[in-house]
Amino acid sequence: MVNYVLDKYDRPMKDLRISVIDQCNFRCTYCMPKEIFGDDYQFMPAQELLSFDELERMVKIFAQFGTEKIRLTGGEPLMRKNLDELIRRLSAIDGIKDIAVTTNAVFLVKQAKKLKAAGLNRVNISLDAIEDEVFKQTNGRGIKTSPVIKGIEAAREAGLNIKINMVVKKGMNESQILPMARYFKETGDTLRFIEFMDVGNHNGWNMDTVISKKEIIRQIHEELPLEPLDANYYGEVASRYKYKDGNSEIGVISSVTDAFCSTCTRIRLSADGKLFTCLFATEGYDLKEMIRSNQTDHEIILQLIKIWTKRDDRYSDERAEGKPQKKEKIEMSYIGG
Ligand code: SAM
Ligand code: SF4
Ligand code: SF4
């Protein structure tokens, strides 16, 4: 029997997001700007990363709180060695019903089949432009779209459920909203637009750089008429829409202009074992220390209950209310989105 634990605003702890590595082969300007994450940037040493044994143990504990969904992220999660082995172990845990990966897709050509065979259900693939010249700029490494498109095709062939994520930032890629919508309307993959967020401290965010959900929908609806769809489940972050003349759908994740903190059920674990109850947190709880200091499962469970029951995070709501924002935040590449 599952015992949900509720935070101060009665939100259950449901979705666990695990960053499995902080390294990445891209340098997206809105996430890991290359001026900060240069060639000499010190990523985590391997011994700092939680091992597969440690991750398996943690997920077993989280499953006891009703966690059914696991999302593996990064950095670039497909750069973690033997990721399929981790997925195999996690998918065998009682209560875990859904395993997803968020990825830039480049390594899916090689890995999609074995990840699917290991128990992976879904992939969210990040692609911020369909035109090479724009994409080469956004990914900071001059990479064309074709390796990502090939990754998407490999995921499709492997039978994985696919969603495409596009971060929209003013001055970077708003020209791509319609071309991306047209392209993925044809392929039938769900395309999700993400409002550019002020995660981390180095991506030059300010309110003027955000293209709102309203604007994104307006642009698409003008050419490709849309109708709203109901949420699939409690806590779904994307507002969903369907094209009137077809079955493809789109979503918009509007964490800036229409925040959804009141139903936020997510808890996040960094690759070095720190636990965060909000994407915009400053400090995490040292879960690795709990594990490596030989605490029992029972002791860890008691601490997790304490952490979640005192959780009162509502950063995006507070931003919308105009409350002063914290200065130092964890980086997106560290916590994984
Ligand atoms: N490397 C993988 C990828 O890009 O899919 C996984 C990690 S990435 C940090 C996870 C997600 O966060 C991606 O969909 C990415 O587009 C999104 N993201 C990164 N920085 C963001 C920002 N400043 N605002 C909104 N979304 C962001
Ligand atoms: Fe890497 Fe993903 Fe961040 Fe882009 S968004 S730099 S692919 S971690
Ligand atoms: Fe959840 Fe924090 Fe995002 Fe609000 S700002 S939805 S509490 S992660």
C-alpha cells in the first residue's frame, strides 16, 4: 500500500527526476553558455556521481512514497556509461510504472533500441529549431539538426513514445515557432514549447526575453487552428492543444507567464546525490551523505518525510507576484530540468 507524503500545500511527492551526469556535448546558450562552460570547465569527478547501486536503492525508497514516474536527465543523460543497465534495474522496481529520458537525441541513433529493450518508455527530445542556421546558434556547438532528427527517427523505430521540447527565447529562435509546428504536425510527434526560464545564474534571462504561451498559441493558431485539450493527469505541466484538422497535438509549458506551483509534485536528485524540492533552489539536501554514512532505509525515509512535509516552494508563483527573487540558484545542467 502506497502512503503519499504531502508538503505544506498538500502536494504529493510523485515524480522523481534524476540527473545522472552533469556533462553535455552541447552548449545551449540558455542552459550551458560556452563562455561559462568552456573547455576547462570542471565537471563532477566520477566518484562523486551516485552509483547504480545507490540510485537503485534510492528509487526503491521513493517508490514507497508513491513515486511511479522516473525521469532521467542531465547534463546529457545518454553520456552516462551503461545507462541501459540503470534503466533495466529501475524498471524492475515494484511500483515504478514509467521511465522517461530527456535528451538532445544525438546518441539515440546508437542507443534507442537497447534503452527500449531495457524498459525505457518515453523520450523527451530537445530541439530548438528546424533550420540549421538557427539551431547551430542555439546549441552553441554549431551542430546541425540532422543528428537530432536521426535520433528522433531511431527513437520512433525503437517504439519509444516521443515528445519534442523547444525552448523559445526572444532574439534566439522565435522565428522557428511556426516552422517547428508545421514540421511536427506532419510527423505526428507532440511538440512542446517551453517558456525560457530564469534557471541558474548565467543565461541572461529577463522578462523581455520570454515569449509567452499566449503569443506562441496566437502565432500557431493564426495559421494552423487549434483547440484546447484537457490535462491528462493531475500536475501535468503542459497546457495541451490539438490541431483542428488532424490528430497531432502541441503543448506549452508556461512556467513564467502562467505558473503551476500549486500542483508541483516533482522532486529532483542531482548526479552527485543532492536532493532539491524546487528547480530554482539554492541548496539541496545531501542524500549521498545519508547513503554513504550507512544510514538504514528507515532512517533515510524519516529524513525524506521531514524534507517533503516542510516543503513550501512556489518560486514561479512568487516571480509572477513580483516578489524579489533569490540570487544564487542551481544551474539547469546540474539539476536537469
Ligand atoms: N540534455 C538534455 C536535453 O537537453 O534534453 C537533458 C537536460 S536539459 C537541462 C533538460 C531540459 O531543460 C531541456 O528540454 C532543455 O531544453 C530545458 N532547458 C534548459 N535550460 C532551460 C531554460 N533556461 N529555460 C527553459 N528550459 C530550459
Ligand atoms: Fe546540454 Fe540539454 Fe543543457 Fe542543451 S539543454 S546544454 S543539451 S543539458
Ligand atoms: Fe515546482 Fe518550484 Fe517550478 Fe514551482 S517553481 S513549479 S515549486 S519546481
